[in-house]
Amino acid sequence: MPKNSNRSALTKKAQVTIPKKIRSFLGLRPGDAVEFVVRHNEVKIVPLSSDLEGNFGKVFPNKKPEEFNIIRSLTEEQIAKETANEVH
């Protein structure tokens, strides 16, 4: 009996390996997400896109951006004070 490369067996942990031909056809690589869609007693495997644009704005920084002009000004003032104290 010829080996059917589109078959896979369920493991003890209820996991299944997607056959290479199917992964190639769907353009899947390790780490890619898929969705299982059930319709009329059939299950479809649908690749999920993970584009950056789709996730834009969903993550927020912990801090506000630094005001580098203010930091530079404060640093220059501190250096000037330290330099003036060394001269006297």
C-alpha cells in the first residue's frame, strides 16, 4: 500500500503534525498560527496572518517618551554649575 503523505496521527497529547506538502501549500513555517474552522462535518486549517499593521496600537509603552531637549538643557546646566564650582 503506498504511503499517503497527507495523513498524520494524533499523539498522546492530542497533537498532530501538519504534513510537509500541506505546510508548503499553506506557506506555514514554525511558529505560524493557524485557525481550525468547522463547517458541515469538515475542518479547515486556515493560516493566520501576523502582520505588524494589524497589531499596530495594541501595545502601549510603560513610560512616556523622554523629552531629550529638556534633558540636554538640564545636563548642560549641571555641567556649567560643576565647572563654575571647580574654578572658584
